[in-house]
Amino acid sequence: MYQTKKTFVKPGMKMADLISENPSLMMLLEHFRCELVVHDYTVEQLSLQHQVNPDLFILFCNLYNGFTPSGTGNLSREDVVTIISFLSNTHHYYKNDKYPEIREYIEQLYQKNNLAEVRMVGKFFNEYFSEVTEHLDYEEQVAFPAICKKLGLDVPAGNEGGESYSVSVYRDHHTDIESKLSELKNLLLKYIPLMDDQIVRRKLLVSLFELEFDLNQHSIIEETILIPLVKKIEAEAKREK
């Protein structure tokens, strides 16, 4: 969300320079389980250092830099595992980092502004995040294991029960999640009176925008990269028979 201009990422660009231009790339590194200290590595060198296909890594970097993928390029079956691992790491970030942070800001807001409307914000966010968690659980327990089984890949540990998944479930959930987060931001920006809470309200809104940005990348990865890649691999397997 701090990005001021768009740079189309190429293999030889220095990762540190790209992060300085768009700090959101730090979150991408965390989701890939890459070290934050990137030394003087190029994008390609950093991806190889962490055993990530450079094509996939660059595709994701460009997504975080504002370029929506137009296809799956040279990605293969092995990249499906990396994508699922990346998405699973985002789940951990939402549940164990952003949710507690936002809840704490809402509590601080109520301490500054003791109004029923602020309590409504807390209730609204809890209900909203319940839906987010339901979607994340569906992915972990149904969609990801089903995809792995379908492609003959190792199923993520603890999630061996998935049998089938529905693309429509993905898309329906994403639409609901995005619209409700917009409603929550509008409550804070337009309707709840300001009462000595400008600083905490600003921190809360920044955190909500960060969550929105990363959830949006999450949705795009699933809908424009993961699902098309799975379909491409299935189609190739049918042609080979």
C-alpha cells in the first residue's frame, strides 16, 4: 500500500532497491519464508538462494508491484507446491499477526471513544474475520489437499482429508470478503465521530488497508495463477494419455 510507482520486475534487478520502492515486497518475502536481509542479491539470485523457481518469484513480485498476471508462463507441477506453501503462510499471517493487531487497535479506539458505534466496529470485524477464517479453513482442509491429490503431489501434513473443491466457492468467498472490508473502512472514514482518537484510528485504518492489500493478492494468486496452472497441468496430462 506504500507503493508510489510501478516497476516491472526483471531477474537482474536488485531486491533491496525494489523493496525501497515498494515496502509491500517485504511481506512477499515473509510469505515465501525468505530472509528479510537480502544483501546485494538480484531478484533471480535471491529466489535461487531460497530454492524458489525464479519465474514464479518474479511473477509474484510483479503482482505485488501492481501487475496482474496474464498467464502461468513456464510454471510447472512442482510450482504448485510452492504456491500452496506461500498461500498457507499468508493464512498464518492473517490469523496470528493482522487479526490480533486490528483487534487491539479496535479496543484502543473504544477506550478513546466510548460509543456504541465503536462497539459495532468490533462486532462487525469479528463477524467479518469469522468469514475470512472459514474461507482459509476451506482452503487448508479441502482445496489444497484436493489439488495435491489430483496432481499426485504430497498432501500438506495434517490436511489429508480434502476430496474435492469448487472454483465458485473460491470466487464467492473472495467477493464477500472484499466488500465487507470496504464497509468496515467506510464506517471509520465516514460515519463514526472523531473523539480524540485520530492517531489510533489512523493506525487501525493503515492496518486494515494492509490486510486488504494482501488479501487481494491472495485472491489474485488463486484465481489467476493456481487454478489456471492446475487446469493446464490436468489438460496436459489428458493429452499425454
